[in-house]
Amino acid sequence: MIDPALATTLAFAFTAGLATFFSPCAYPLVPGYVGYCLDRLDDEGSTLGPVLARGLVAGAGVVVTFAALLGLAFTVGNAALSKVVLFEPIAGLALVVLGVLVVVDRAPTISIPLPERRSGVLGFGVFGAGYALAAAGCVIPVVLAVVARAVSLPRVEGALVLGTYVGGVALLMVTLTVATGLGLGSGLRRLAAHTRHFEQLAGVVMILAGLGQLYLAIVVLNVL
């Protein structure tokens, strides 16, 4: 049976991944991406095989980018963050503050230009990688909170936490790409027009993730 503390941590990591996908720096890129997918749909059709391949390549771009970023952060954090006893509750508080700023439209933004899209399936991987960079650059407290939790666990469990976080981001990227490719692009484009509402929802998710981090650090792990 899975340890309750680990289950709570995994739930936090997955929620943080969802919040990262809807970060205020990255999510505004979605309307253009939906349009790009629809252009490819006109050229190549919407059969399941090619559509799924595009989605998996876009998800792989997210995974590879986050694997590099989190691998570096984990290596540095293993020697630094794990020695800062109060880092986890501080990270949780930072998540709550960032979430509130997102909700009230006062969050700092970081503009990261995407690479020029290439023809072929590889273009979806390039977009996934650029989206991951934009998202990670915007929600540093989220990334640090996940890394801080991972470095405090045994290696296997820490890797599982990082994988769950990245999986949350990649899952939404794959879902978006496949849904657009299967002909749901017009509906997605209408949803993407409500970017501000989704950003506010992401802010709420960040607040919940921060509260979960505080609960985990203070109540479950008894850091204070």
C-alpha cells in the first residue's frame, strides 16, 4: 500500500503540473498552436495514427525539456535545497502568493519566443519544448517546490515525483494536440479565446497546490 505522505506528494506534483501548463506565460501560446494543428489537419487529414503521433511528439518535447531542467535543478538542489529546513513551507507560501497574483492579473510575465516551426511531425516536438521553457520560466516557485519535495525523498520516490509533475504537463499537451487533430479544433479555439479565465483557473490551482504543500510540510512532515 502506498505511503499516505507519498500519495499526497504525488497528488501535489500532478496538480502542480496542471497549473504549470496553464501558466500565464505559456497558455497564451495555445490559440496559435491550435491554428497550426488545424493547418496540418487540412493538409494531412485527421486519421488517428498521425494525430496520435503528433501528440506524442509534442508531449515528448515537453518531457525532454523538463527532464533537462529538473535534472539540473535536482542535482543542484540535492546539495542545497535539502539542507534548508524551511524551504518547503516557504515554497508553498510562494505558490499561494503567485496564485493570488495570477488571479488578480498581477503576476510577472516572461516572454520566451518559440522557435520557428518546422514542417513535419518534428515541428510539434519543437513547440512542446518551447512551451515547456515558457511555462517553467513563468512558475519558478512551482518548479522549486516540486524539486524541494523530490530531493527530500529516496531517489526512486524522488524520480517518481518529478515524473508525475512532468507527466501532468505532457498529458495536457498530448490531449490538446490529439483533440485538435480529431476535429475538435474549432471548439478548442473558442475555449482558447477565454485565455484570461483559464489563467485565473490556473491561479486557483496554484493556490490549492501551495496550500497542499504547506499542509504536507507542516502537518504531515512536521517541518515547523
